[in-house]
Amino acid sequence: MTRSPLKLLRRSSPSLSQASLSQAQQAYLAKELRSRRQTLFLQRMLFLLLLALWELGVLCGVIDGFIFSSPSRVLLCFASMAGNGSVFLHTGVTLFETLLSFLITTLLSLMLAVLLWSSPRIAQVLEPYLVLLNSLPKSALAPLLIVWLGASLKAVVVSAVSVALFSSVMALYTSFVSTDPELIRLIRSLGGGRKEILLKILLPSSVSVIISTMKVSIGLCLVGVIIGEFLAADSGLGYLIIYGQQTFFMDQVVTSIAILCLISSLFYRGISLLERKTARRGGSR
Amino acid sequence: MTPLLEVRDVSFSYHTMEGETKALSHISFSAENGQFIALVGPSGCGKSTLLNLLSGLTEPESGTVLLNGRPISRSAARIGYMFQRDCLLEWRSILSNAALGLEIQGRLTEETESELKAMLETYGLGGFSHSRPSELSGGMRQRAALIRTLALKPDLLLLDEPFSALDYQTRLAVCDDICSILRQNRKNAVLVTHDLSEAISAADRILILSSRPGRLKAEIPLYFSGETSPIRRRNMPEFSSYFNLVWKEMNEDDTLSS
């Protein structure tokens, strides 16, 4: 769904183009391709323009580089942090914590959603609690978790999981219970029980929901990790940001934010890749 | 000899917080081996409910359903069910869709799989066994669904308006097609439909249900001269007289009884 239209066009055109295409179709394709290239070009220009304005603003003294930092300061800061290796350490810590909590969230939420689906009674009893936990701002729990678990990796991961877990469980459970009842009747008429319904219908028909839930939850995990690192860590990008802010070292804050931007877009791309793969496979058995 | 299917004084109601809806009331009938029965009645008369009871997916509130003389839940007889929609799973190929029942019952062996392939071949789906359901036409999809059901070698086949999702032309062709397949295999079948002409063209016997709560209103055995296919039946003189008869029975004294 999110695949770049440009790539889509490129992928599909070789098989179609050449011989069989009418002139009107060729003209249409060329026009589409041109318009998409222009969009991409404008997107990149906008980015460069914003960077240039920022840099110029600092150079001309319109904004204070000490407080607002600037692209060149960020580059310098990155270079010096790369020199002593600290930037890789902190980025690595954040990446590891995020991936770990994402893994836990995904597995745990699948298991919980299956449990809720398999027992309507448990689902009914737990519903108000789930709604409450889902709407509670989980960042409020983080200080509590840190006291309970100590300022450690454990606390960071648990707070990240708590941020992402409940919405993920709700999304999966909703998808499970809204499965076409006719398909469930089919499995029953063929002599299957709950296990077969789960394996042959529920999971395969929920592949796209599972992946879109993963897309949301990896973002939420990153949020949770940063909150955790703000409060209780001696490494990680969240720690760098809060430490930079306390020491008024804004270049470090902005550099860390820039790295975070990169990480989150990388995660998003990773899941999109997975999405495309399963879509192409048609979710075959 | 015990009849294949015997329904004795079956009643069923749906319960919600708002109240009770009587769907079926005191239904009794039986079917001999090799018979094709059609159930017709106004919409909402409980036809599909009756079919669900016959399949054993739902238990009757009172009365019994016997298959080969034993209650369905304990009967060794196999029941095949075809739904209004073909319910083919898009994430499986046609072959693997057709194998679903065998797979679930743990009967998918090399032998049954080659039987399945032969069936796909016989019914004109041989070249499509690796296609996705969405690549097939409505009629072909319904045929694939039939193969999925027949692969389990059911003793009794339940058809819940299996052609109603198709457009009229396809519907005639697919009905003809599938009914011929069932006759060749001498399958016992119960067809639920609201289409009178479909019922008359396909069945050996028609059961007419009244409007809700569904009671058995009339039973009409059909005799057509010679082996006939549904489409040929539609052109025979008996067809229109049966149509008038069924039509009259369906609409008669509905005001009196309700």
C-alpha cells in the first residue's frame, strides 16, 4: 500500500511496455512517470530548502545557534561523537531496546489476542480493564516501573512494552472477532474445531492486520524506549537528549533527534518491506 | 429399512435479550437413500435453520434428527455442507482449497490428493489447481467449493442456496452442472432455495415450509418422464404444472394459518 508509486510503475512497466502498448497508453505512462518524478524532486528540494533556511538563519543571526543549533553544528557534533564512538554505542542501545520490546510486544499481543478470542468469558471479564489500560497514557506508568524494576534495561523495555502492548492486543482481538462467521461455519462443517479455525482461518486472514499492527507498535515501542531512557538510563539516544538538555548542549540534542528520525523511518520501511512480501505471496500456505 | 434421514417433530427458537423468535415448529419428514430434496418457503421461514439442524452444527430444541437411524452427533455418516457463498480462501490455491476438508480431518494422503486432482480434472478445473480463487469465474468457484465438499465423500449433502450469489445465466448453468454431478454420484442431497423453478428443476421431492414459525405445509413428489437435467426439465410440460401447484401451495391459506 505504501510502496512508492514510482517503483510500482517501474516494476510493472517492463512487462507491459514495448510491443503491445498503444500510443495513448505510452503517453499516459510517460506523463504519470514525469509527474511522480516531479513530486519526488519537490520533496527533496523542500528538505534542502528548510536546511538552508535554518543554516542561513543562524549565520545571519536571526536565530541563536547556541539554542537552535544548525545543520553544520549537527554535522560537527555527529563527527566528533562518531570519532569517539559514543554515537554508535547510544544508537545501538536504543536500537536493541526497541527491537527487543517490539519482539516481546508482537509475541505477547498475539498470544493475548488468541487467548481473549478463545475464551469469550475471559474477554468479557477483562474488557473494561483493557479499555482502561488502552486509554491510560502509559508514560505515566514509567516512573512507577523504574522504581519497581530499578534504573536498568529491564525498566526501559518494560515501559516500552507497556506503551505498545494494549493497543496492539485490542487491534488484533478486534480483527479476530470480526472474522467472517461464514468461514468459521465452513471449518466447523468440515469437522474442524477451534484449533483449525485459528490456524486455517484466523491467522492467515489476519496477516495484513498483524502487519499494520506491527507498524504501529514499532513506533510506539520507540516512544516507550525514549521515555524509559529519559527517566532511567545511562546510555541510549533518550539519555543523550535529556543529558544534552540539562547541560545546554543543544547540538547533541538535535543530533540525537536527527538519528531518531532516521531510525524510525528505517523501521517503517522494514515493515513496509515485510508487508509487500506477504502481499505478493498472497499469504499462501 | 431405516431411512437415511429422519426428522422427528423438530422445533427451534432463537433467543435474544429482546425475546424469543420461533423459527421452526414441529417439523417431521424422512428421506430415502439417493433422494434429492428441495426445501422451499418464504424468506425468513427457517429454511437455513433447518439445514443447520440437519448438519448437526446446531442442536434442535426439541425433537430428533436421525441419520441412518442414529442421532447426528453420534452418527458415523458424513455430512457435506455447501453455503450461499463459495467461501474459498484467497490465501490458498484452488487445489489446497479443495483439500481443506481432508486436511482438517487428517485424511490428506498421497492417495486422496491424487483423487482430488482427478476430480478437479473431471470437473474442468484441472488447469486451475494452482490458481487463486479470485482468478476464477463465479461458476468455477462454486464448482471448486463442491469438490471441496465431495472430496470428503459425504453421505448427505446440504446445499444452502448455493447458486443465489451468481447472476441468472451463470446460475442456470451452474445449477445444471452441479445437479448433474450429484445425480451421477447418486448423492443424497437437501437443497434450500427460495427459487421455485430451481427447486422443481433439480429435486425429486419438494417440501414447502410456511412463513415463520416454519411448519411443514406440503410435500410434493416430482415425476418427470425419463432421466432429465435441470435445464431440460424447464422445457417439459410437467414443469409448469408443478410450478403452479407449488405456487398455489405456498400461497394458500397463509392468511388462515398465521
